[in-house]
Amino acid sequence: MSEDVKFKGSRSGLQLVLNDTASFSDIERELKTKLESSLNFFCKGTIVKVISGALKKEEQDRLAELFHGYGLILRLMSLETEKAQEKKIIEKKEPEEEIPGLHDMTVIDKTIRGGQEVVCNGSILICGNVNPGSQVIAGGNIDIRGTCRGIVHAGAFGDTKAIIVADHMMPMQVRIAELIARAPDDMEKSKCTERAYIKNGQIVIEPIER
């Protein structure tokens, strides 16, 4: 079953991706469910961009109001503006200067349950587990003081130097910048803390000491 609503990190910031074939009522319903399940996990004041071309004015206003209710800011952009910003950032090669809060650290002192999403412009420290079916997206690094069994995406805005650390690394999927690595089906629970990072153009996982 495909999702009608997805959060995606891009070089110009966090973006809301909508299914063009879905009805607005379905999009609104799924978005509200995701925001409800991720209550207290989105950083307040986070700017989320959405391409406005496929949305009517009334629909844009309803989404903006929905985001405002959760302390988030929805920024409507045309496809041309988004491409222009992407080009500008690539030319500057300094995307971190374009993203507010990229160097901040958010601490979450609880387990992330299945179906929840944690989204933050900066780095994230989770004092708990990341359960299967959950997703963590960070513009910076991700540090999990527990077992990671969900989907984790560090360096979401293109930072290839971002890392992911977990006491027990058993993720469904690891993503750093634009690179993706999937866990094997027979993956066993790690016995030590591990770090995922990019080396020679691919994601590698190695044991470390805290």
C-alpha cells in the first residue's frame, strides 16, 4: 500500500511530498494521522516545504492551518522556485547555512513506537529504542541509546559526513544523505555499540566504544 504523504529531506530543507493521484481528503486524513502519531517529536517551528502547484488555494490554507496547529510552518513553493533554490545551494556548496537549526541537538527521552516519525532539522539523541515501523529523519547525526529497528535517515539535507550510532544496530533501513542501505533478513542483534557512516561512496557499519 503506497503512502499519500511522505516527509523527505532535500538540500533546501524538509519537504512534504504528496501523491498526485490521491484525493485531498485522503491526503489531509493521512497527514493528520502522521502528525498525531508524531506529536512531540517534530521540532516546534520546523519549516516544511510543499510544492503548491497541485493544490487549490483553499487546500493550501487548510494544510497551513493544520501544520500551524502542531507548531509547524508550512511554506508553499512553486516547482520553479524549488529548483532554483536547489541550484543555488549546490553552487554555493554550503547547504548548512540555508537550514535553521541544523547545528542544534534535540533530545528525546522515550522509545519511538511503530508508526511514529521523528523529524528534526538538526541532530537527534534518542534515549530509548526505535521500534520497527517507526522513522527518524535528521538533518544532522542520530544517536540512539537503545536498539534501532526502524528506518533512520541522517544527513537528510545532503550531509555525507553525518553518522548514525546505536547501542544495538538492527534497522530496517539506514540512509545517510542520498545513500541507502538495507539490513539483511537474518540480521542478529549486535553485541556492542555500532556506527553507520559513509566510506568510499557506500554506507558501512562498524563497532565503536562509547
